[in-house]
Amino acid sequence: MDFQRFKPHLPWITLLVLIALVGVVDDTFLRPANLLSLAGDIVPLFIMALGLTFAIYIGGIDLSAQSMANLITVVASVYLASMGAWVALLCVIVGFGLGMISGYVTTRLLVPSFISTLAVGGVAFSLAQYLSGQRALNMDAMQRDAVFGWMIGKTGMIPNELFIAAGLLAITLFIERRTTLGRALKAVGAGEPAAAASGLNVARYKILAFAISGALAAIAGLLFSVKLSGGAPTIANGFLLPAIVAVLVGGTPLTGGVGGVLNTAIGTLIVAVIRASMLYFDIQATQQQMVFGLVLIGAIALTIDRAKLRIVK
Amino acid sequence: MTGRFSREAVIRWAPLLVLIALVILFTAINPQFFSLRNFARITISSAPALMVAVGVTFIILMGSIDLSMEGVISLTAVLFCMAFVRFGGNLAAGGWLAMPLILALGAGIGFVNGLIHVRLRIPSFMASLAMGFVGTGAAVLLTGGDIVKVDDDVFRGLLTYRVLGFPLMVYVAVVFLGLGWFLQTRTTLGRNFYAVGGGEDLAHASGLNVRRVRIAGFTLAGVFYAVAAILQVAKLGQAESVTGANFMFISITSVVVGGVALWGGVGGVWNALVGVLIVNTINNGMVVIGLPDYVQDGMLGLLVIVAVVLSTDRRAAIVVK
Amino acid sequence: MSTFIKDYIEKETINRRNFLLASAAGLGSMAMPMAFGKGAAFAAENPALAWSYRDRASAYWNSVVSGGEAFVESIGKTKEDMVSLINEGSSEKSLADIKAFLAKNSGNCAIACDANDSPNARPVVEAVKEAGGYISTIWNKTDDLHPWDIGDNYVSHMSWSDEKPAEDTARILFAAMGGKGGVVHLGGIPANNPAVKRLNGLKNALKDFPEIELLDAQPADWDTTKAAELMASFITRYGDKITGVHCANDNIAYGVIEALKAEGITGMPIVAYDGNMEAVQMVMDGDLLATVFTNPHWGGGVSLALAYHAAIGTFKPSEEPNEHREFYGPTILVTKDDAADFKAKYLDNVPTYDWTDFWGPSNGGIVYK
Amino acid sequence: MYQLAHVDKKFPGVHALKSVDFQIGRGEIVGLVGENGAGKSTLMKVIYGAYQPDGGQILIDGKTVRFANPRAAMEQGIGMVFQEQSLIANLTVMENIFLGYEQQFVRFGVINWKAMAAAASAQLAKVKLEIDPATITSALSFAQRQLVELAKVLTLEERVQGDLVILLDEPTSVLAEDEVKLLFKLVRELTARASFIFVSHRMDEVMELSDRIYVMKDGAVVDVVARGEKTVEQIQHKMVGRNVDKEYYREQRQIPYDAGRELLRMEGVSLPGRISDISLTLHAGEVLCLVGTEGSGREAILRTIYGMRTPLTGTVTIKGQEITRFTPRNAVERGVGYVPRERKIEGIVAGMNVYENMTLSQMGRHSRAGVLRIGGERALARDWISRLSIKASSELADCGNLSGGNQQKVVLAKWRSGGSDIMLLDHPTRGLDIGAKEDVYDMIRDMSEAGVGIVLVADTLEEAIGLSHSIIVVKDGAIQKRFDCQPGAKPSLYDLLHYMI
């Protein structure tokens, strides 16, 4: 009984234990500046994971997130010069729109999201290649600093990215906990037939979930391109699997209706700490990937709340 | 009643019809597409992919998913080459020993994968994803990043020796496809995959040892991945830690395009075959008709959606996620 | 044990001397970098060493790492003293790992790095500078980013002028084709800098060969499997019209050769790039006409050496001309004639380099178009 | 022959079985009754090996046994015929029958399908079902599936030395009357081969079939009744702990409906393959019962009204407005509420708490610009929890953990709290115990008094007759006959059956 109550807290306990473990090896890790910077660096990944949470929360998945971010780095780099700050809006609209297409294909054409988002990702990748002329693009540094400089600076010792992350987390948490949209998504994730029989427009909410996922992937791409002062059709590669891992390790399983954005925040930090620990534990280069896999199994085994999974598939 | 029958028939045969339509389409644009030599090329690229698809089909039939194939293929391919070289470097001298060894190893990795999924009660998506990392990681550790080559003309005969226009490896793939079909239709294990996919708790209540079936499924998939690894080595004459790259998404896409339902219980190895052929035909055809390269990813995506839409039984699909 | 202590004291003395030297220099000519933040111009004692690169899954990066390790051993440390920061093709991880490394060592770092994608170079060097570390980059950086604009913390950038060598291989290819026929190009990941350059080289050579037609050029993503499948499709589309193949790197060539082998086609003229062991062997065997060796071992060693010496103060970047801070690495064309010699000299026995001869084998300053 | 002695089972916070003694003799049919939550299902799970008791013993022929899982129990001759349809729909009939026991047909790793088909036919003959054993199960009717399940359990006969004990959990809940009669006849014949434990909510059936009846309440056996020893009312009294009223269906509360106020009108509505030319009207305060066999089209009518299906022809008019777009959203906005038959799948969202479930259909009322007023939601939920005496620890309890009756109350509260005045009730008392059933009957009368129009698909014909103002008999998707059901002038069972079959 006590363990049952203890379970929902496992993700952040795991996080603290990991931080403590690394801290024991090297206490420089525990310096606030270091931890803040570590958190700041993971922000683009976090934002993407935040979006993915919505897709996974309704029991789907969004494999287009990475290609979406790639496309957005290109869009941002191409149109910053002509559009200025409005390019941010364009990016979010593109992400939202492509997400809606994924959602539409999933709900109306009954293509599983695993496939539909992969396909839409292919479309986004083609668009990115076309727009970029298959080259890496760079933004004008002056203009980037003028328009988006606030995104990547520091306030005191806190990286500004963290404020953006906190803001988005607050907004998504509000959506999840306090709005009809969040409630509907939970119902769809936990019991879609019942949600439909309660008169909810399930298809619309699912499309919205994918659209939000797309929009957040776009914001991740925008932030990343600002950080890098440029874009390329492959520059955000390597985001997708860590982002999925972050969501899962946080305790939002693929069955839907369980977990949420707060879990993803913790999951992302767990991923960041595991990565950093490779450095602090002096793991050999050739061993890192294997160790990552093994640690991942351990972390997931610890963090998922099996009581809420009726069947483990 | 006849109307209904024909509707079901159309859905059942839709993937094959899509394949035929694609062939006609590509042929119409570039008649060179329609030649025995080109079909042989498509089947060469399809052969390893088909083995992966057959393996993962069993998993998907159970309503689970397996994302470990990239790591498993890299690891088994690398170890196969190493063992092959160790055992004399050519088939006759003892290199053949590497084959059963690697198949057993594939089974072993699949077994561990299933064990982690079932015993630790981690959903297969996550367990297999992590196992994939471990597999690739182990391959990196073994090779240190180097390429391991197999230079044996007899073994490479799988690629170079042709019967009726098709290389031997295609026939090997067909034999294993037949084995997959046999397992699926004629053995208890194969039928139990359908039972688990059709209703896991019901199967459990009927006294079926669902855990054992699941672990067996992952083990079997591991064997097929190992076959894919051997064919991949036959095709390229080498293995490295990225040999398995790109197999994950493409194999699952193929299986679904072929008409296997991701929610389990529907489809089989024939669907995997058709799906793999569809995807590889699209990839080959897009180049053959001269589609600009930057359009190809998007076009593949669109065609995949169309294929899945056509082959989905809308009335049977209750909840699509 | 005693030797260890002796070594240590010796090193300490050297480091201290260097430190004093550097401080003196800093007081004089280097007032400006001081303004950029703490420790920017201070020479470090015994900096932590790291190489940040894509992965351990290719011969190329292995060679780079071996060079880094050779350098580390040349200064009396062990291989393990060089930390590998593997980005797995993710710019995001590249940046995060470097920042974590800087934080762990409080900025007392000498880093060599390929930033994975050119836009990633700027945030990487900015992070290094902010922490007071030293970095040398190779391959990927944008054209508007220059070490001298950043300061001493951005020690150097090395790249390889791929256009000319790719043009050379193309000429060899065309000669073997008898000056006429059709050629296909299988490229790298489209937006990668080297991929663009190597295709450009081919196009430059084409101008002198009016009877040779570039049938098609498509990306094979540096990948053997993808190259084999793409080549098979090319054969269907162009058939006998293909009389030569230009590959953007060795891995692609391996796939092409296997695709041709499957068709029973032998003797097709093929050229590649990178000069990996297997490719050189193929050149010797006549399966490949030529490849280009970029000496990643040397590149890997000297990049780290530059960063290290800048960090301990024995190298003063700002005192060097621009062509010493942005320079081309060596490119050696490997053909059948010299392949055996080449293999003996560079691959079978790795030459011992003087890691303080920073520009010996290099190829002059980087020129922007 | 099979015996439980002082069996105890505890779950966190619940003492589910309290020293239960139970025994069954060879060829005996034993009934097991009790309200939901009385411990019936826990007891059954102990018997067929899904749970292991914490205390006490299980004895077969006097020897203590222990079952690690259902399969171990099967090997001792104990089989279970499940309440919910437990055949796997995508498998063939023979595969279902021999699921988990295919090995007997395997030669050199190969399944001999012919041998399996022959063996399956032999099993099907035991239950007098003549179908091709290679039929895909999803193509069978509910009654046929029930028989296949029985045939599946009867395979134990060949496998097990010694006696069989077969549990029948609510076997009649999806069967029509004549099918029930057939089943009972079959069970009686089979007592030559096996003993049966019969669990049902239908007291008359339990009384009819059982030799002895165990009555459970609060995790303990409160009485063991031999056939004919006690009346239905007496047993119900034991179960519920109070008298069960003679006016079970609250007929005394039936008041005439307001014929002047028409809520719903269907005219010539057809859905190909499901219903054809359905015309009916529903008035304020009217309880309209749809009667028919399984698959006669009752559910399709409800779903069409609710907008889950779009009719090919005909019109549906709600409160004077013709429906053009058939979506549940549209129906809900017009005041239609739907209590689906699959309560656990379509009724409640397990994993969401009581207040979240209650306001799911009407989030618009509890929000401004998409932002929920959670305080208001919780207050509403607390109000309805006390109004309907829902047994939940608080409005924050997970609905998935409530008992069936309480879940049903949550579903009803969902619609009533939202002010729905056209209620579509599909088997609202299915699987509920007597106490909970009566609560539902009361609520139906309450709603009727408040002017709500109700379309009801009842669990039994008695229920339909007892509750309704009007009855429409549906057969093969078409309306056969409409009856008026004024108190005292209600049609008889026979009247209805005549038109149903």
C-alpha cells in the first residue's frame, strides 16, 4: 500500500538519486551554475519532448517532430531577413499546420500515428531540402541578436532558455490540468470510446494534440536555429529518440492518459543527467552507447508506474 | 452479402493491388522499370528488409512492437563477419559454422529482449528501444568503428550466383519467408501469436502462458533479424556498427503498408512481403522515373499514407492511435 | 611511482613557466580578450583534453581519434586522458556535451571539435570562450565565423579543400572512361559542406570534357547500403549509358562496387574519397581508380595540439597570421601507381609526427568564395 | 468432492473473503448469488485458480491442492465459462476450443488441422452446436459463442482424470429466453459428466437450475439453501439484508406522460443491414422500451438517435428540429444523454476520477474560454454523490475502481447533472445487483416525473414491461408492434415474445 503511494514519485526520486550519484563522483557537478547550464542546454530537446507528450498522452506518437524541427530551422533562417520577428509566428503556424495534417491523416483516414507522422515527417524533410536548396544556411548574426537575442542570453546566472522552457511548461501544464482541452485529451487517452460516447468530438481533440505537438516541435526548431544562428535540413537530427526517451522515462507510457508534461520535464532532466554522467564517470567512447542503453532500461524499469498499465504490450 | 464479401476481398487484396498499380505507374513513366533485371534489383534490396519485416510481423501480431532491430542487426552482422573470418574466412573451411552460431545469437538477443519486456514489465516499445541502443553500442565496442569484411566468393555467391535471373539470397529469403508462413499457420506458437494479439487477457484466462509466447515471439524475431544480418553481409561483403541503420522505421512502415494492423491479431507474413515490396518498389521507382531527390522523402510519405488508407478495414478499426 | 612524481614536478615547472610567459604577454598585447570574461587570456595548467566528433562507427573518425591520442601520448599522458565527446550526429548533443565538459573542468580545457553541422560551430566556440577554454575546430563552421573575430580561445579551424581533389579524381575517372560516356555521382548528405564541394569538383572537371555527360547526381547519405540501392536504381534508369561512377566517399564506393558485383559488371571506373584502409586496398587491387587521403590522423592530432598549446600558453594564436588559424588540411591523391607506397607509409605504419609543427603538411589558408 | 474450507482472501484495505466454506458434489448444480461486492467474483477466482487464498484450504476428494494459475486448476478439472465474451474473435472456433492445448494435434511441430477440426466437432456435438469448426469466431451469434465456450470447457473431460467442476458466470446475460431454455436443458444433461457452479443475477434462473444455492453477503456465506426450500424474496432478503419490495419496478410510481410535448420523432429511418423504416415518437416523461432479441436493431436505433450513426434515409427530429449532422456532440447539445451497454468501455473513463467523468459531456458549462472551474465541478460531483448515494471515497476516486452499480450511477449523473432530458438507456441494469438495480429503477421514475423522455433497452422482458409506458417490439431491424403499458393493463411476456421471434 505504501509502495503504491510511493510509485508516482519515482521519476523525480530517480532524478535526484542520479544527480546525487554523479555528485558523489565529482562535486563540481553539483554547483548551481553547472546544473543550471546543464538544464539550459537541454531546453530545445525538452520543448520537443513537451510536444511529443501530447501525442503520447492520447496514446499516439509523433515521429515527425525531428523533421519538423529541421524544417523550421530552415524556415527561420530563410525568412528571418524578410519577416523579422514575425518569422516566429510563421514557424509556429507551419508546425501547427503540419501537425494538423498528421492528426487528420490519423483520425480521419485511420492511419496509425506511427505511420502517419513518419510520412508527414518525410514531407517536412522534403520541404526543408527544397527551401534550403540542400545547403546549410546561416542567419545574419546582427539581425538574429536584434530579434531573438533575448532567447539565448543569460539573466544573472540563469540561461534565458530556462525561462522559455518554464513558460512553455507552465502553459502546457495549464492546458493539461485546467482546460477543457486537457481534460478531453486525458479522456481520449484513457478511454477513447467513453469519451466519444460522452459526446466529445474525439477526432478534433486528437488533431489538436498532434497540432500542439507540431507547434512545440516548431518552437524547439526555432530556438535551436536561433541558438545556432542558422539552419539546415538535417541539423536537428538526433533529437527524436532522446525526446521520446525523455517522455517515456518521465513516466508517460505509450498507452495514453497517464503521466503528463511535468513528468516530461523530469524525464528530460534524467536524460540530461545520464548524458552528463558519461563524462563524469569517464565512460570510454566505444562503451557510451551501450551503457546508455543499459541505464535506460534501468531508468524505465524504475520510473514506470505499472499499476496504471492494465496490459503490458 | 455479396457486396460485403467483395468489400472484404478488396481490403484483403488492397496491398497487392497497390503494388501492381505502382508497377504499372512506374512502367508507364519509364518502361525500363519493367524488366527482370530491375525486379532482381528490387528483390536484392528487399531480401534483408523482408527478413526484418517477417520478424517484426510476429511481434506486431501480438500487439507489441519491436524497435531493437537496428542494434540487433548491427551486432549480429559484425559478429557474423568476425566469426566467419575466425573460422577460416571461407565457407568450406568452416565459415559456415558462423551461420548457426549467429542465428543462435540472434535468438539469444531476442530472448533477452523479451525477458526484459516481460519480466520487468516494461512496455515493448521502450524495452526494445533500449535494447537497440545496447546492440548498436555492443557493435561499436566490438569493432571500435572499423569495417569487418568477408571476402569469400562462395559465400558472396549469395549475391553473385543467379538462378532464373535472381541471386541466391533472394531464394534464401523466400525459404525463410516460407518458414515464417509455416510457423504462422501450422504451429502452435504461430497461432498463439494471433491469440495474444486478439485478446491477451482472454488468452491468459484460457490457460495460455502469454509470457512464454511473448518471449518466444521476441526470440523468433531475433532469429529473423540475424538472417537479415547475414543477407546484408552477403549483399555488401562487410559489416560495421551502422549496418543495421535505417531498418527500424522502414520495416515497420513496410509491415503496416502490407496490411498488418499495429493493434495486433490481423495480417501475416504475406502482408509483410507485399509491404516490403511496395516500399522498395517505390524507392527504386522514384529514382528510375527520375524524381528529384529532394522530393523523394515526401513522395514516399504520401504514397505510404495512400497505401495504408487503401488497405485498412475501416469498419474493423475501432480506435486508431 | 618516483618517475611519476618527477614527471609531475617537471610538468608543473614547465606549466608555471608557460603561465608566467603567457601572463606577461597578456598584460601587453592581449588586453582586449581580458574584457571578454574571466580567465580568457590566462594560460591554464594541465588542461583537460577532449575530442568532440560524430561517432566511433567509421574509419574516418577512428583515425582522427588515433591522431588525438598520439598527440596526447607525445606530451606524456595516456590515451585515457583524452575524453571522447560523441555527438551521434546530433548538433544538440554536441553542444551540450562540450558545455558539460567545460563545466566539469571549470573551463580549463583544450578541445578539438567537429561541430557536426556548420551552424553549430558558433555556439560551440562561444561556449568555450565564455568558459575560458580553448578550441580548435575542423570541417564544419559557417563562412562568417573566424577564429580571429572570437579571440585566442578559438585557436584554429582546419578544413579540407575538397573541390580540387574531387576534381582531380574526376579527371582520372574521365581519362579512364576515354573522355566520353556517362557518369553518375553518388553524394553525401545534401546539406553537408563536403558533399557540396565534392560535387562541385566533379562539375568543374566536366567543363573540360564536353563528351562526358553527368547523367544523375543523388545523395547516398555517406551510407553503404543506401549507395548500393541507389546504384541499382541508376543501372535500371541509365543501363549501359553509365560508364563511370564518382562517389563522394569511400563508404559509398563500397556500396556501388557491391551493386555492380550483383549485376556481374566488372571493370567499371570508380573513384572515391577519404583514403580509408579498405579503399586503398581496393585501389591497389584495381577495384577503385583513385581515392583522396585527407590524413585524418594528422588532423586529429594537430587540432588538439593547437588547442593544447594555446591553453598552456606555448602557442599564441593572436600572434599568428590568419592563414595559420584557418587552413586547409593535407589532401593526397591515391592512385594505383602510388597506392602501395602510400599504404606502407601512412596506413600500415602510422608516421610519427612532430605535433608542434602545426602547419607542416597543411595546404595553405582557407579561401572563401 | 470439491471443497473450500475456511478460505480467506484479503486485498489492501478489503477483506474480500471471510472464512468461506463451500462444497459441491458430483453431478450437482450449485447456484451462487450475492450482491455486487459480496465476494462472488473473488470466490470464483479462487476456485478457478486466478487468486490464491491467504488462508484456508482447497480440497479435492479430501486432498489439499493449491493452484498457481488457472491452467493448474484446469488440470485438476476445474473450468470456467466467462461472463464477458471470452473467445478470441480473430481465431477460428476450433482454435478457441483448444487454445493452450494445441499440443495434442501437433506432429513434428506441425498442427494437424484436420485432427483438430474433428476433435472440435466432437466437442461441439456435446453442446449440440452444428457449425464448421473452422469458422472465424467473430462470425458467430452471441448464443453460439456461449455454447462454444461451454464446449471449450468440456474439453477438460478428455484431458482430466476424475471429476469436472465447471463455473458458469452469468451465462444467460446475452441470451434470449429460448436460448436460455436450451442452455439449461443442456446443463442438466451434462451433469452426468460434470458438476456446475452457476452464478447469475437472475434469481428466477438460479432457482430454476440449482440444486443448492450459496448466498453471499459482505465476503461471507450467509446461507445455503436447498432447492425449493425458500422463496425468491427470502433469498433476496438474505442477500440485500432487507425486504425486497413486491413493487420491484416501481409501478406505483408510474404516472402518465405528457403526450402534448413531443421530444423526439423518427420517421422512416433506415441504416442498411441494421434497421429499416423505423418510425417512433417519444414524449416528455415517457419511458419507451425497445424490445427484441440480440442483434434485432435496438442498439442501432439508440446510436442513430445519439448521432453515432448517420441514417441513409428518414429523418430524426429532436424537439422540433430536424437533425442534419449526425454527431454525438450535436445530440448532446440538444439534450440527449446516452448510457451505453458497455459501461466499462463506453460509459466511464477508467483512470479518471468521479468529477472528471461526471462533467466530461458538459465541460462547456464548467469552463470559460476553455478554462475549467474545477471548484465548481467538484461541488457538483459531491452533490450528485450524495444525491445518488454513490459509494466512492470522494469525488477524487478513480472511477475504474468503483463497483458496477456506482459506475452506472456516475454515468447517469453525468447526463442528469448536465440537464439532459432525452435519455437513451442501453441495458442500464446489466450486471448490477438487486440493490443497485432498484436504485436505477428509482432514478428512471425520478427522471420520468421530471419530464425526461427515456428510450430504454431493458435487461429482461420483465424489466421492460415493469418500467415502460410504451413498448416497441423490434425484429430484424424493423418495428413489429407497439404496446401501451398503462399500470394494470400491461402486456404479458407471451404477447411480446410472439412478436419477437
